[in-house]
Amino acid sequence: MVFSDLSPEDKQTIIEHLEDLRKSLLISIVAIIIAAVFAFYYSEQILSIIMSPLTSLNENLIVTGVTEAFFVKLKLSFLAGFVIAFPVVVWALWRFIKPALYPHERKYVYILFPITIGLFVGGVLFAYFGILKLILNFFIYIAGENLETMFKVDQYVSFVLAFTLPFGIVFELPVVVFFLSKLGIISHEAMARNRKYALLVIVILAAALTPGPDPFSQMMMAIPVYLLYEISIWIARFSRPGEERMRKMEARKKTQEETD
């Protein structure tokens, strides 16, 4: 079906949805830009926070390009601007999707959204405070006494962001498992039975997500993610779909088999 085949009412509904989406995106972009301009004023303090694990090891950053420092602070300002404007972005997104949700679906959003944010923030903080300094210390130790370590500011900032943000993403595993279990797509029995394959996938993902090729940083990501997988098995066990949903799924499967 193409747009010209729709009735005038359907066309009007689609146009209204697109207009709501445009407003939500515009609100989010404006909020991020305003917050980024505010954050740029404090870019020096933000950079000091990013540098903290390195300065604690008595190492400093260097600048080798004319515009390098400016673009690094600009990058950090937009990242901080997104964090500051995140409540506004969430509100804009919520005003767009809320009319399409049933009351019980809204209840899940109210409960799981704070948990999702908490897991993401927890993953980033775990990587920043718990692992990043160990990784930096490892690289400095590998350099040895014959080499003088001099870290470029743009490469260092990119490394820190590329190392910490994936931790926030992979820490969302329990929430993803909860939804998939509620939908009946996965079960705790299947997850427990396929532990060895899950471990292999986790190791591959750790190798892909960590910025360095060294096995040490990959191991530091793979271990907590596998522990989250074990926790997710218990979450899947206690978040199985209800009996009514199971009956509907079985009836739908039976009907599909009869049709085939």
C-alpha cells in the first residue's frame, strides 16, 4: 500500500504523527544545543574529569594540532549537553509514544525506564572508576622504561569514550532479557543450556567493543558481562509470560502449523 491509496482520514493521521515526531525531534535538538553551549563554558572542568585517571598516574596529555584542543572540547561539550538535556529528550520522546501505549504498557515503562538508566550509568561508572585506570596502567607498564609515554588529547578522549560507553550498553542485558522473556522469545532453560555459546559470543563482543586489541581490556569487559548473563538467567526465570499469554502463543503456533 502506497500513501496515495490511503483514505483522507488515514493520511491526516499519518501527517499528525509525522508532525508530532518533528516537534519531538526539534525540541530534543534545541535542548541539546542549548545545553552544549552551556557545557562548553565548563569544558575545561569536564576535560579535567576525563583526564583524572591519567593524571593520577603522573601522566599528562599533549596537543599536536592547532585545532585539536578546540574540537576535543567541542566533542565533550556536545556529549555533556546530551547528558544535561537528557530529561528533556526523554520527555519529548515520551510525549510522542505515550498515546500509542496501553495503560499496562505505560506501567512497564515507568518501572523499567529508571532501571535502564541506572544500569547504563552504572556500567559507565564501573568502567570509569573500576577498570579504566587499570587499563591505562597496563599500557604504561607495557611501554617500559625505554619509551616515554605521551598521550595525544584527542586520541585519549576518544579512547575513554569508546571504552566506557559500551559498558553502559552491555549492562542493559538484564532489561533486554526481561522483555524477551515476557514475550516468550527466550526462556531461562535455554539460556542456562547455552552458557558455553553465550560465553563465546560475549568474548567476541568484548573484542569488538573494546577500543584496544589487547586481551586484558577485552577480559575486563567479558567477565562482568558474563556475570550479568548469569543474573539474567534468574531474571528470565521469574519474568516468564503469564499463563494467558502462553495459551495464546500455543494457540497461534497450533493455528500456524495447521495452516502450513
